[in-house]
Amino acid sequence: MCRVRFSSIVVPVVLCLSANPLLAWNLGQWKESVHALEDPALMTLEQVAKGSFISTKRSSLGTWRETGASCLLFSDSETVEGGKDLLDWNPETDEKRVILTADKLIPEGSEKPLSFRNPVWSTDRQKLLLYTNTQRVWRVHSRGDYWVLNLKTHKLQQLGAKFEPSTLMFAKFSPDSTRVAYVHDNNVYVENLKRGKIKQLTKRDKSSIINGTVDWAYEEEFGIRDGFKWSPNGKRIAYFQFDTEGVGSFHIVNYLAGNYSQVIDPALPQGGHHKLGGPCRRRPYQERKNRMVG
């Protein structure tokens, strides 16, 4: 557990604020001056809080090849609103060649192209993993939908299509590029890209079990989220398993949940109390047995 040490310099300030309610009220009621609001060269507190004082909009996404001066570039389409064309770009010559137009990235039954984050190469460089429709989990967008784009056939394939939208996490190609593993509802799954068959590798006996990802404490203290990995030969998957049973809850009030605040109760161990921990297990892909590592 990470401990935070406070300097004694902070204490008088905290005591001052708590002992002087008038001062605290004045700070809460402080507003920007008219001059600051009218001068475009000055940033306001509102802009700082929203992160909008510096424009960081990007018009393209890129994913580099392992060899050669070339990368795939997704650039804003001029013909499809909100879409991106797939280009092959050589940064040495600045030559760009269109490989796939944005209209090819429109899934069957949809009218709009996929809007996705940085694509990931498959090992054989014939496929791209696209992450879209993302949802925030605590601090980052680590849950969403995954699609595989075949660069040869231009086929789009949604992974975990039988599951609810925006519920897949940490999808990864297998080393031979024929399968993708991901986490859904705290269980690890593997999907065969050719057959479309989904295989569940782990099964939770109780709701306190977490497979393939981590609990709130590990994310909070260590910044760990992704909890599984393929073996180099693609025959096994190593994953974390946690059991939060017996761990006390830390109550957090979400005041931005809607018209009414919402209380969240993540399991968070405290010093001297029940210790939260979990083994690292490995699962042979072709077998049904899980083995603990270490």
C-alpha cells in the first residue's frame, strides 16, 4: 500500500481554511475578472479545468511497420463525414498511397464508419485491431468494442459480438495472428478469427473473483490495469486472479452521476487488515486446466 507523507508546511494552511469559514467561502465564490474573460491571450480557470486551453486535435492516426520507412496512416476522409482513409505513408519521401477508403470501414448494417483509437498490428502484418465505442473505467477508457480489419480482404470482423456493447477489455492478437484474447466480465476469452468461435478460458465461482484484470486498489496505487499475456508460442495465457472476498469497502461518492449522487464501494484493503492479493495463473489454450505460477 502506498503511503503519502504530508509536509508540516501544509498543516497551517489546512487549519487556516478550516478555522476561517469566511475565507473558504470567499475562495469558493471567487470569479474571473472581466479583463481576463475578454482577453483571448489569457487562459481562464475554466479552460484549465476542462483541459481546453491548448488545442491538441489530431487529424490522423498512425501505426508503424517493424521494418522499412513506412507506416499506415489513418487520415480524415474528404468524402465520408467522420471517416478516415487508410494510407501507406513513407516519411522519407512524404509519399502517401491510399490503401482503403473510409467507406470500407463502415460495418454491415451501419451508416457511419468506425471511429477508433490507435490501431494495433497483428504479428503477420495482415490485420489491424481497432478499438472503438470506448467507456471510461475509473480513470481511462479501458472498456469498449474491438474490430479486426483484414488488410487483404478488407473484411471487418467484430469481436465478442454476442456480448453487450462496450464490455471487452485489453484485446490482443495471438503470436500466430489467428486468434484474439480479451477480458469480458472479469473472465478471459479467446476468439478464433477464422471460425468465429469464442472459448471461455476462466470461470468465476463467485462474484469476488477477478480474472485477467485487476481490482481498484492495484489500479489506484500502481497504475496496473491489463492482467494477462500470451506466451511466445501462443499455447498458453498467463493471467492475474484476485479474490476480494473479506476485503473492506472504501466508500466513494460520485457527485457527477446525474441528478443524484451515487455511492461506489470498491474493495480497498487497509494497513493491518485483510490483505488483498492474487496468484498469477497460466492456462494452456488447448487444455481445460488452470495452473498457478509461483
